[in-house]
Amino acid sequence: MTSPPFDLTPWDGLDPEGPAPIRLMHHDARWKQEFEQTRSSLLQSCQGHVTQIDHVGSTSISGLIAQPIIDVVALVSDLSSLDAASLHIEGLNYRVVDTPKWLDQSLMLQKPRHGETTHQVLLMVLGNPAHQRVIQMRDYLRANPEEALRFESIKVDRWKQSGGDPNRYEQDKAIVFSKLEDQISGL
């Protein structure tokens, strides 16, 4: 698999005091259009290696407060296509970053603009259980507006408690997602 060219987060080298604080904002209707443009450019550049692209994360749920990052899942048909697709995506000014453990046999690519990540691609093989997990969570929150608002409230509270610290916020958010997944699987 492709490895990051540098062991950097998108913020390293830009701020000597460490990563920028997490920023949340009210839902922006332009996020859907931004996803469609991202989807189109990924499909064109990947020359058939990517077979499906889904909008996931909080920006994919209308009305939800979110980090202004367009999260997408890009699927390839097999493991051998992962590296080729990654190289094509890197050509669109994305870079491979450390991939969370829950994204087994996948790559994460981020696109920074002015030092902040604006787009994130989770590149994975079709059939990866992580794809089903993120789609299931997205669809559940889209179909249950009351639960989406409760999720949003908890997320914003965690953000406030973390003071915008990226590491703490990500840890807290992981707990929130885990509880939500348990709730969904209990249905």
C-alpha cells in the first residue's frame, strides 16, 4: 500500500504550536454541491479504479452542525486497485495521512486548503465492513431527525468540553460514535 510521503498531519509545519483547533459550523447547503464536484473529479481522475463514491459524515446530513470537511468513501473493486486509485487522488492535491485502525485495509487522504483540511477521502475495497458502518450511521441519522439532533447536541457538548483540541475531540467523538453504533445495532 502507498505510504505517506511524510509523517505529518495536515497542520504540521504550518503552526509551530501544533494542530489548529477543531472548528464546527452550521450546515451549509453548498456542502452537497461540493460533494458532487468532488465525486465527479475523483471518478474522472481515477480512470475506472474507483467504482463508487458516497458522501458520509456530518456534512452529508442536512441541518447538522459539522466540521467543514467533506468526507467521502471511495470504493475500489480489489486491493490491487487501492494504490493506483491513491496515486490518482494524490494528483488532485490530496495526500495520504495516517489511517485510523478502524479503517482496516484502507487509506485516508486529505486535501488541505490554507492549512485546514477541507476534504477527506476514505479509500477502501468494496465489501469493507467500515463502509457499511459509516453508511448505516449516515442513513440512520438522515432517517431519524430527532436522533440526529441529539447526536449533534452531544457532539457540540464534547467539542465545547475539549476546547476545540483535535486529539481530545477525536477521542470523545469516537465514544459518541461507538454508543450510536450500539444503539443502531440494537434496533
